[in-house]
Amino acid sequence: MLYSIENETDIERLRRVALLQEAEIRHLLHRISRLSAELAKHGMNQGQLEIELKLLQEQLDRRTQALFGRSSEKRPHPPEAKEPKEKQPQTGHGPREQLALPVVEVIHDLDEPDRICGVCGGVLGELPEQFEESEEIDVIERSYRLVRHKRKKYVCRCGACVETALGPDKLIPGGRYSVDFALDVAVSKYADHMPLTRQVQIMRRQGLTVDSQTLWDQIEALARHLEPTRRALRDHILGQPVIGADETTWRLLDHRKSKSWWAWSITSPDAVVYHILDSRSQDAAKEVIGDYAGVVLADGYSAYEALRKSRAGPTFTQAHCWAHVRRKFFECLPHAPEAQEALDLIGKLYDVEREVNETCRDAEEPVRRAALQRARDERSRPIIKAFDEWCAAQRPLPKSGLGRAIAYYAELHSGLVRFLDHPDIPLDNNRTERGLRAVVVGRKNHYGSKSKRGTEVAALFYSLIESARLAGVEPKTYLKEAALRAIRNPGTATLPKDLLSKADAEAEDSSC
């Protein structure tokens, strides 16, 4: 059941979810009570009724956990016996160094009446270069200004030639707002998740009268210049041997279209690109990954497998995520303590990956890949074999949590073990899931998009901003460089690595 959320607060939406969850819990409790009464009254099919009661109780506990429990998947570790240590006084972390802030010195002087000695009445003399020093972090409020550009004109004596000085770069010919203004609005909305209406209120307090439609016009014009960069980012990702893929819901705030849209994500180690589409179908998956023929790491969603099988030409290979397998066994742990052994085996797989990455932290990439492949052959393969044997030895109820976890693993087995033969395949798809956090936070703050063009602009800016962060480039710096290059030379695409290469070259020149 879908609800309109345009005018609902977070508390109202949470209340609706809680009421729906509570109704489902009451339904499960009623069914448990009915089955218990039937068991006591008839005494027939006792074994089957007891099994169903057990499954219902497990479902009820899962619903209660989802509604009231913690969302963390961390397992409690048994306390280790440690020798008592003498408690040290807490000193705190102390002031942090603020190396990026400019330093301004302010000298405070004594007033004339205070320069008199309180004992003898003499005049106090200044101690040269003697100060009591302290520091404080201050803020300068952001302000807006109206810049009037005057472009000088030059004319030849013959009167046949008139030249005018160049003006500033413009998003829109004759536009009134600067490129920096549009960049600030875009970063505030898509990096800091601040809706345009909230920005309008802040600007009004700072003396600028503007409306949200004007702000939208600026970021939409900026997006048109940056579209070649988004396409280049997508091509860069689809050129990698392994990509991650995932999707989450999005909202189109159009009263005529009430169904949810979907934000699709594809990632590589240094970039991410989003597509916001109106479905989660096989056709949508095809639009996202195109003719890609490498390895796609994803969860068990069927659209990827259906797309892979439907291709007539070169197709991609599908790998699956061990974090999803771990989650299945973690969820059934309260009712199936034996699942602890499965979790321990999965933990050993992660130990192998972590130890190799720590050992080869400063090694060249070919060396790291070779070491990882060797560790997977020597250590991970026996763990997978032990995991398969453990699953085969279990006899859980098919509909129980443990039964579903084992069935999930068996269904995706070929994709889950594919990492053993390919050192570029990560053990899980957590990097892609982390990449969707910005989209989820943005969806929560401004509830989605008001139009189809709004979904395209949102996908573009989320792609560029999150790719800059992955590459270690400040997002606003990256957007400004990419925008200015595209304005001066239409069609120019700028990847985050281009800025890193430029910075390295400048550092090398300065050192010479």
C-alpha cells in the first residue's frame, strides 16, 4: 500500500510503518492462538501443528526485532579475561589542528585608564613582543553580492573594428547568476542534502530574495554542461573488468504517477554512476549496464540473471555477495544457534581478505592481486568446502530461517564461489551499497524529485559528487573544473582522475 508523502513528516511516516508492523504482529499472534486452541481441542496432526507454531513464533520474533530491535548485524563477542588495569584519568582528545583554516592575528591593547599602576600610580610600560596567546574558531557568515561587470570597448581609428573585453563564464547566455552560485546550490542540495526551499529561506536571511524555481533553473543549466562528464564516467565504469550493481527506491512527486521509481547504481573502485528509472525490470537493468561483458557483482535479484540469459551476443558473468549470505544466517541465529558455525566460517573468509590487504597495503597492484589469488587458493577454498559440507549436513525445516538461508546459499552458489578464480572480484558488494547512502539520505531530506528531468539531474549530480569523493577530490572543486571546461569547450568531459593528474603535474613543476 502506497501513501503520498509530500506533506508528511518523518514522524508521521514512522508512525504509519509502526502501525502496519503492529497489525501484522497481532495477526501472527491471533494465528498462533488459533492453532494452539485447535491443537488442544482435536489433538490431531500434532506434529504438523507444532511445526507451524514454531515457524509462526520465529516470524513473530523477526517482526518484533525489525520493529523494536537494533539494526546492527554485529555479533556479541564473549568477554575476554583481562587483568584489571589501574584506571587512568580521562583527558579527552584535546584541540584538533585546523591546518586548512587561515590564521588571523588580532592584538588586544589596554585602554588608557588601565595603563596606570594600581600600587604606585605610575604609568605602565609595554613589554616588547610579550603576549598571552589563545585561539578560538570563528565564523564569517556567507554573504551575497551583486557584481556589475563593465566590459571595456576598443575601436580602431578607421572605425571598421570594435572589440569588447571578454566577460565571465556564463551557464546561460545573458544569465544573471554566476557559475559559482549554481555550484553552491547544487552542492548544497546533492552533497549536503538541503532542499531548494530550505536554501531559499537561508538566502533570504542573508539578504538575497530568490525563489526555488530560480535555483532549479541554475542547477538544471549546470547539469546540461556536465552531461558529457556523466557519460564519460559511465563509460569508465563499464570499461572495468568487475563492476558492482545495486538499486534502491526513489520517489517521483508527480500526483499522476504514484508508483515508486528506482535508483540504480553501478560502481568501480574509483567511480559510481546512478540511473533513476521508473521500474526495476530486466529492461531497466539493460539500460543501466548496456552491453557490458565483464563481471557484475550483485545480490540475488533476478533481473540481472534474466538479462544475462536473454542476450544473444557477448554476455556478462554474474558474481554474488557474501554479505547477503551472512545476513541470512545472522537473522536466523536467535532460533538456530547452529548458524553460529556458518557465521564463523564466513568470518574466516573475511579474515583472509583482510590479512592480505593489510600485508600488501603498500605493494604494487599486480603483487597484491597475485598474493590475494594465492591466499584464496590455499585458504579460502578449504573454507568454502567446509561451508558446503556443513550446509549439506543440516536438516532444518524448509520454511524456517535456517532453511531459507541454506536455500539462498545453494541457489546462488555458482556466483558466490566465483571470487575464488578472479582476484578482482570482492568478497561482497558493500562498496556499491555504501555508494547508495547519499541517494538514501537525499531521498529522506527532499523526498525525491518533482519531475522526470529532476530524476536525471539528481542522478547526474549524485554520480559526479560521489565519484569525486571516491577519487579523493573535493566535490565542489571537481564540479567547478568540469563545468568551466565544458562551458569554454562544449562537450568536454572531465573525470576526477584528470584533476588528480593535473594536481600531480603542478606539484612536480613546483618542486622543480
